[in-house]
Amino acid sequence: MTTSPPPITGRQRLILLVLLGAGFMMSVDFSILNVALPQVGAGVGMGLTGLPWITSAYALPAAGFTLLFGRLADLFGRRRLFLSGMVLLTGASLLGGFAADPEMLLTARVLQGFATAMAIPASLSLLTTTFAEGPTRDRILGLNGALLSAGFTIGALVGGTLVSLLSWQAAFFINVPVALVILLLTPFLISESSLPDRVKLDLPGAVTVTGGLLAVIYAVIEKNIPSAVIGVLLLAAFWMIELRSPAPLAPVLILKRPTVKWGNYAGLVVFTMETAMIFLTTLYLQKVLGFSPLTTGLIFGVPGLAAVAAGVIAGRFIGRFGSRMVLAVGLAVQGLATLPLVFLGTGRMALVVLIPALFIGFFGHVTSIVAYAVTATSGLPNEEQGLATGLTSMTQQVAITVGIPILSSVAATQSLELTGIHLALSVNVAVTLLSVVLIWFGLRPRGGRRTAAAAVPVWKEAEKELAASAGRRRPRAQDW
């Protein structure tokens, strides 16, 4: 007989308000700044060619340092790192709002990226350790997905209006009062996470993974082959270091778990393909159909309501059908809803097809986000939730950063703009649907194996046994 999950207490509701509010604020700000890029650039005297760096200056540290900060949260305190991220975000937002030249603005964006890398994995791990694995946590992660989607939608809708009515500085200053409220409430509501016995930070692993991620992301943004080679070599070095490190930054056993591996792969596809689809559809609406930015925002805003609804009910789907089923179906819906966009023409009657397709696609997209977050953080002990949420946050940030450059390059291979958009969207659909098959088989239950949750103490015991039997030699990769 199934038992209903324990009710959420009043204190837990306030914790949710703080942690989910932080993520919502950051998604709104990210979306507002994307919409307001021309005004922000003009405000500090930055030319058109420099505008992409307003986004890239944020994205590089946000993606490159998330895994490191997620692990640091496990080792040195999640609340401490969350509060540090909020303090840094407040200072960076003030710096950005008062920026008088491009250098000051880009410095503020870099600091905002670091603040995101610190705060997001810490807040997610505080969520996953506040609520035990099960239906309640699934619904909380669903609500988190809904608020993130609502933040992106609201930011896109109000960004242009806010900047037009006030000034471009408002895109930065809007963070400050919200961050201050979070800083005031957090110490009274959230206790510090229990810290493990003091361990030495895996500095070689931290340097190689962070440097590798930064190099790969920079290579994608700038289409720089030498940087890509350096990044791949550094990530390969990171893997070898983790195999031999006595206190690895990211234990290889964790990275080899099907739920962690395939969950994060799913997240990479979910965000890469959807971010690129939105960008390509924006080009289609404005360059091909001739709509204004405000009208484009409204066209995306109405289907965005489906994304909010999906976040609210996705947790219930997972409780009933399991995260594997919901992840595969949600991602398939995202891909299939993109398929009609491949055939859109130059007439404005295309909206009859486009808006319903966006509505269905956004629903599948957010359902997939919730399912991948549940999948990639399930079956792990509390002391590794910072690492798990750091991985999922890193996956999201990397995907959002590289999706647009990759599929934009595909579109640029065609001489006609509409033909290029159609080709890139075709690649989008093909990659998404192929990934559904890979994820479905990658997450299939293994006969005779324990569940992920049951396996945790087993590998912990195995680690102790190996340490005892190894004597004077260090455990090797093949021991596992």
C-alpha cells in the first residue's frame, strides 16, 4: 500500500520561496539582458560586433566553474556558497548598472557568471537535501522548472518594456532588492549542510576540468580549433586524474552511473536544441516574416504558458510513470513539435502552425527538464548532492551557451536565410529524436543489478574494503 508523502511544513515553504526565488530571479535577469542587448551595448558605447560578448562574458564562467563550485558546496558548506553567490551577484549587478564603458560592463557580466556558478548548484543541492528523494522532491523540482520557464518568458515579455520605460541600467538594478531579501532570510531559514571530514581539494582535477570546459566553450563561440584541441586534452587529463586521485573532485563511479551519465546527456540535448530552436525561430519571425521584437516576444509568450503548466504537473507524471518514461516522451514531444517548423514558408499564415507547435514543444521541453533533473540527482547520498546538482547546472549552462553557435553555423552553410533555418531545424529534430532512442536504452533497468539508491552504500563499502586490502598501493581504476 502506497503512503502519501509528508506534508510540506511552513518553514519548508519559506525555504522554497528563497531558493526557488533565487533561480527565478536569475532566469528573469538572463532573459531581460538578452532582449535588451542593443540598448545595453549602446549605453556603454559598444558596437554591434561586441554585443555577443555581453552574453559570452557571462556564459563562460557560469558554465566553466559550475561543477567546481557544486563540489565545493559539498565540501565547505552549501549555505555558505549560496550566500557568497548572492553577495557577488548583488555587487556585480550594481557594477553593471553603473557601468560607463565596455570594460566595466563586461567585468560585471563575468562576475555575474561566477555568481550564477556559485548560487545555482548550491541552491539546487539545498533543495534536494531539504526534501527526501520521492514524490515531494519530484514536485519541487517540477515547480523549479516551471519557475525557470516562467522567468525566461516573463523576462522576454517585459525586458523591452522595462528598458524602454526606465533605462538599460534597470536590467541590472532589478536584481539588487531581490538578492538583498534572500540574503536577509537565508540565515534564519536554512541551516548549514553537514560537512564531511576535512579532505584536500582535488586541485589538479579542478584546474583541468575548469580549463577544459572554458576552452571548449570558447572554441564553440569563436569557432577556434586550437582552443577546442586544448579543451579536449584538458578534459582527458581530468578523467585520468580522477581515476587516480585519492579524493577526486568528481568520483569516476558517480560519472559512470547510468542515471548521472544519461540524465546529463539528456539535459545537454534538451537545452542545446531548444535554445537553438528559439533563436532560429526568432530569426524566422523577424527576418523572414518581418515582425517586430515586441510582437516576437508575444508570440513566444503565449505558448510559454504551456511551459509553466508542464513544470507544475511534470512531477506527478514522474511519480506515476517513472522518470525514464517521462524523460523519453517529453524529449520526443520537444523534437516532434519542432518538425512542422522545418516546412514553414514566407507567409504570415505560418503562425497557424507555429504557435500550436511552440505550445506543444514548450510543454515537452519543460517536462524533459524536470525529468532529467530528477534522473541525474536520484540515488545519490546527501553528501554528493552538490556534485550532482553541479553537474546538472553545468550541463544546462554549457548547452545554453553552445546551442546557438552550433546550429547557427549549420544555417550559415546555406545562401538563403530561410533555407538555412530549415536545414538547422532539421538537424535539431534528427539529433533530438536519435537521442530519445539512446536515452531510452541507456536508462533501461539492468537485470540483476541493484537500484541506484541501493547501490550507494555498496560502493561506499567497496571503497573501504579496497582501501583496507590495498595495503601500500593506491587503488587503480580497474579495481572498481
